[in-house]
Amino acid sequence: MAAPKAVTCRVRAVRTSKRADKSSPASPQKFMERMPSEILIKILSYLDASALFSISHVNKLFYQLANDNALWNKIYIAEFVRSKKQKPKCIDELLLKMATVEVQDLPAGYWKWLCFRTAAACDMNKWKRHLELISCHTGLPSQTERVLRNLHVTWELTVSDKSGQEGTHELSWSLFCETSVTLCWSGGGGLPNYQQFSTLQLHGVRRIALNCPGLKKPGCRSLMLKLDVQTLTKSAQVIGQDQLVELKLLQPGIIIGVWRDQRSVAFVMFILHVHRLVERSIRGSSDCPYVEPTIKPPFDDIDPEYGLHGYQLHIVLHDTVREIMSGSFSQLFCRRTQICDGLIQLTAISRTDLSQHTPLSGNITLPWRCDALQGTVQNCCIMNLTLLDEFKKPFWCVSSPVSTEQEKTPVSYDYDGEHFLIHYQDSGGQVKMRLVWMEEQRQFFLISLVVYVTVRKVNKHFSRDY
């Protein structure tokens, strides 16, 4: 006897549901989603800031729950109120304004943002005193690298092409020197063709110290520099090349390595001077990390005999691996007769004084590395210059790649080797370094170093800072 049609359909439905139950058991995620939000909030309340931030990346539900103001208000009280950590005045003023506002009346994530901002400000208070330790050689804070690392500061490069597409790139590698930091972003197929570059933006990024491996930590971006590459490429200077790449100097401190056979970008390199680097990298924050002392100047910096006097120069030549030369020169002066064509001449090494001539500890080269490839460009290096005025205050700071050119006629007949010139120039002045290659010693000697400062730079410096 045939079974009724309704019974047959019911049996098939039961079998189908059993097969479905075996093939797709209820996932823990769906189980959690069915739980009341009050219970989930209670569970999340046992997490610290790092764990709470990490769980916000699970899905949309946990992102919303992990931004709950009550959770972060509890963390804030535990971290900054009960522990009595010293908070900046701007944070205390903000808390007073919020005293009459209910926690849940604020936008979601507000207390999370306040926790991160207060943590960053407390770290700044902790480390900014280290910037008061000034080097007697450079006139600059001697702990800049340490402060930047402990404040978790890094840098990002944002590149846009002519079509308007924009991409942000993480730093590939960095190298700290005594008075500069070299930053490099490798192409790896992520950078547009050199001809398609439109703008470059350099951002300083300060990350919050959270223990969340594998996740990008929250932070604040500060725009340090924005360049119109299309305009700069018209006057870009090729400062060197090897078999693989060609180095194009967009402007002082910025070079683009271009693959010679493809014209695509191998890397972008920035060289930043450390003068006020902490402040420039986190200028989006509310606190100023380094304030130079105010020194009352004399009525007139120019006396009857000298145009400028008491100046101090610190100069470093290095590549991306090692230091080539470093020297400090004090009590530099310029006579009135040496002020010519709007330039003030300060001589650190005279070509006629053989006792001042100094050997270099390496060749003039600029090694580079990009993904799995690397090379070395000859006759190029990086120059860091720090000129201090008579009050030991930074007056002119330069960090930029430079190149050597062979001179047709020797400038000194005391040496038989080939003579070379390093010539740097910007709106602030010029630097001329003359070297001679001694074949017997297989070594360069620096036989002349002269700095030319523009009169406009001097007037602007004293009118602004004093």
C-alpha cells in the first residue's frame, strides 16, 4: 500500500534536515551572535586595551561591541585615574568638559580614542626630557633616535598617479645616522611608473604601544611634506647610475631610483635631518616636544672687522651602510670683504693649509637594496650639514644626496692625484668640498671645505628667531 503523499514529504524533510545538521553544524561565531549584547559586553569587560583592540578586528559585531564607551571608560579609569599617571593639561581640560556628560551619550569609540590619545601624551611627557640633552658637537638633541623609537614613530609614503589613484606604502627600511635618518620604500610592483607619478606625500606616523601581534597598531598620521612630482621631474637631476638603476634627485633630500631598462620605480628614498625631527613627525599631537631656549642676542651681529663670527659647522659624509667622514669646525667667521654677491663665506678647511686636510675612511659610493636586488652607485654619497650660529642654535640644516665631479684643472699642486668637487646648493646657501684621490694610498683626501650662506638666510634667521 502506498504511503500518503503528505507523510512521504514529511519523511523527506526530516532526512534532509538531518543531512543538513550533519554537514553544517552551528558555528561558534553564529552562537556568539545569538547571545544578548549585555552578556557579550560583560565578557569583553575582562579584556585589557590590547585584547579589546584585537577582538574588534574579528567581525562587524565585535567591532561595534569593542567600541563601547563603557568598556573603554573602565580601562581609562584603571590606567590613568587610579594609577595617577601625570596627564597633559589639554587632557585634563577635556575631562573637565566631559564631567557633566554621560558615558554612553558620547559617540561610539570616543573613550577608546581618548585612551589612545592620553597614552600617547603620557609617553610624550616621559620621553621629551631626553630631547634636552644637547650634543656639544652638533648642537642638536643627542637622543633623537632613542626618543623616536620609544614613541613608536615611523613614516609612510603616499603616492598618487596622474589618473588619481592613490596608494600608501609601509617603510621598507631605515638607517639612522648621527644627524639624519635615511628612509626607503621599495617598488616591488606597488609603485606607479616614473612618468605617471603625480604627487608624493610623506607622513609621520606615531603608533600606540599595544600588544597585538599581526595587526597594524592604531596611530596618528601627520603630513610632513607634499610634493608635486610632475613639476619637479622637469628639473630632476641624474646624480648617478649603475648597471641596474638611475638615481634622480627630485629636490635636496629626495631621490627616486628608476630601473634603467623598464623606467619603472625601484625605490623612493628620503633623507631627513634630525633637527626638530620629532616635532615634525608628530606635529598632529597637541604637545611640542622640544622648545629651544631663548637667548637675547647682541644689538648687532656684525662688528667693524668681521661680518659673522663664532659660527660652528658639523658635517658628515656617509652612505647607506657606513660613515665616510665626520668633522666639527668651530669659531668660523667671515670678514666683510668676503661677503660677495649676497653670499657670506665661511671657510672650514683651507686648501692652502695642509695641516687641515683630512683623509676619508671610505670611497664615495651609495649602496642601495630593493627586494631581492642590490647594487652600488659610484661617486655618490649623503651629506649631512649642521651650521650653528654664535649662540649654538641651529642655523642651517641640510641632509641630501650629493655627487662628485672631476675637475679639469687641479686646485692644489701639492697633490698629484685626480681632483674632484662636491657642490651642493639650495635657497639657503652653497657647500663646496674639494677632494683629491691619492692612488698610492687608495684614498680620498678632503683638501677644501667652504660654506656660503645667503644674506637673505641670515636676515630671515635673526628676524624670525630673535
